[in-house]
Amino acid sequence: MSRSLGLALGFAADRLAGDPARFHPVAGFGRTAAWLEQRTYADSRAAGAAHVALLVGGSVLLTRRGHGTATTALATWAVLGGTSLDREAVAVATLLERGDLPGARHRLTHLVGRVTDDLDASGVARATIESIAENTSDAVVAPLVWGALVGVPGLVGYRAANTLDAMIGHHTERYERFGWAAARLDDLLNLPGSRLAAALAVLLGDEHRAAAWAWRRDARAHPSPNAGPIEASFAGALGLRLGGETVYPTRVERRPVLGHADHPVPADIRRARLLARRVQVGSVLVAAVSALGPTLARHRRSRRR
């Protein structure tokens, strides 16, 4: 019961207040990880795996005793990023609506790692919607899933792994081997959350059949095993065409087309935000009920006696 209530309260805190402006624990973890990297880095998978094991394992061990409602709520609030994601999407959309394409391109860099300098308004809208979809899974649904399954250690361990992936899980000369373990662990931990997020997009979107069809048809061709399902289901649910060429500082990805119909326009960002909000609310309900499972099972057994 305390885990279920803590997840719900932490989700509500994120919706109402967003991330703390100062002394954010995730930022503190990032500084610690950067400090440690200076001392553990070597151009090998083994060194990267040790780096990840120390930081993620240490985070889990430090929080293994936190099981109360207040602690769970605080940890949930600290690891969720739904409100910050929405605020950034609003900022990009507002600049596009004002006709400030250069400003929108620059603000988009807060959401994505791709090169934005040459994107037109539709390209900026596409990148924003893809980020809304992927980060709804990564920053909200997945941590709630692990919070429901494991409690505070699941919340903190997932966020530690996800943060390390964002820091070192890149296809660059420095991180191709050192960041391998971080990227693979993040892929593994995001598997259940991305599928739940995609299923909720199918159920809660306006185009149920199109969303399900896009997920089934298009997701497997995406280079990411977790971004594919959620981005494809969002594309189908919104009646949009996502995917295509994506330029990063070190490479160009020719991603598959996701969905069908029209290329995004700035007004579609608002529709994507509304769908993301539905998916996030649906996910906290699923997580809270799932966390109650053992309590309900014990109650049923006691009634049989």
C-alpha cells in the first residue's frame, strides 16, 4: 500500500511542481559519474561495465532500505521528468507559432541530440513529437514500472542507468566501447516500460487501429528496440508520418517511416502533448494497481482461511 500511494504522490508532485530548480539528485548523480569517469575511463567494454556496475549497483544498495510512502514519493518525484518534458515541448511549439524558426531550432537542442540547424518547421515538429513519445516512455513510464516492481531501489537504479546511457551510451570514438554496457543496460531496463507506453498509446489515442498497425508494421525497423514501439504507436495514434533521415554530429541515421498520412506541423505538437499526458496518467494507474498486487493477494488468501 505504501509503495502504491508513494508512486501516485510522487507522480502528482512532478505534475504540479516539475523538477526541483536546485540540488536535483539526478544532476548530483551526473556530476559524480563524470568525476568517476575521469578515474575509471579506458577504451574497453570491461572498463565501461565496471563503471556502470559501480554507479548503478551503488545507487541500488544505498536505497535498498527505503520502502515508506514518503520515501517512495520523494524518489518518484526526483526520477520522473514528465513536466520538464512538457515544458520544453511547449517552448518549442510557442517559438514555431511565433514564426521564430531559428529560436525553435535552438530550443529543440534541449530535447534532442540531433543536429537541428537545417530543420524546417515540419522537421522541428517531427523531432519534438518523437522526443515527446520516447521520453514519455523513458522519463515517466519506465521508472514507474520499476518503482511498482522493486520500489525505491527500482526507481533509483533505473534512473541511474538511464542517466549513464545519456552521458556515455553514444556511438562516438570515445564511448563506442566504454559506453557499450550503459547502452545495453538501458535497452534492457526500458523493454517493459516501452511496451506498456506503446500499449497505452494504442488504447488512449484517437486512432486505435492505426496505432496498433503502425506499432506492428514499423517499430521493428527502428534502430532502437524501445523507441521504435512508442514512436510508431504515437505516429499511428496521431495520424502522422514520423521517422526519416536523422542527422547527428557523428553520423546520419536513415530511420524507417513510422505511421502514414501527413508530415507533422507545429500544431501537432499540442496533440502529441495531450496523448503523452494520457499515457502518463494511464501508466501511474497501472503502476499503482500493480504495486498493490501482493497486498491484494494476501487479502484474498486470508479471506479463504
